Amino acid sequence: MPCSYTIDRERELVCVFAEGVFTDEEIVAVSRQVAVDPQYNCEYRFFCDFRAVAENLTTAKSMSLVPRILKHAPRARCVILFRWTWVNFGMFRMYSAYCAVYGFSVPRCFHDHEKALAFLNDGAAPEKALH
């Protein structure tokens, strides 16, 4: 499966990783797994590393469904790190718009790993920082 996740309760952090061909079924499945995980907290920081995605086949269907599954708290810091393509950027913008419409945290997108981590770690205690 090209999607996986980890939850670190001590760092209050969820990390989602994807690689290869990225589809609606995969992003919805991993989102549902995260949402029902007893360690999940919608106020945790959320880091998606999608740099290894070779082809993005997600559609508006999953982009509107995933925010309603994860229900990020409005103040949660969410980052999506991806390789630049127009398709990836378009899907990110659509996902962000749905997050805003539903009243959830609107993620920030990055193409630079260090900048993504700096944003994600801003305001977090040093022991909770992701490196």
C-alpha cells in the first residue's frame, strides 16, 4: 500500500506518507484509519509527506471527503509537502477550499522540506519538534 501513517502522542503529531500512484481509494482509506485510531486527536499537528507520489489520481470526491473524515481542529497546524506539478497544486487548492468551507484547519503547502518543518514546528515545544 503506498500510504501509511504514524501517530506520536508525545509530540502531538500525525505523519502521513504516500508514494507511487495516489488514488481516491488510498487517501480515503488512510484517512479513515487515522480517524478511528485511538491515538488520533484532531488538535495534533498534521504532516503529509507526498514527495514520493509519482502520479496523483485523486479527484474532487476524495478532496471533499477527507476533511470531513479527519476533522482537523481549526487551530491545528497542517502541512502538505509535495513535488510540484499543476495537478498536485490543483488538488491541494481544492482540498484547502473544502477544509475552509467545512470550518477545519486549512493546510499549508510546501515544496521545501525545511520550510515545511519550520512552519509545522512554529510554536511547538522543542521536545515536540519534528526533524
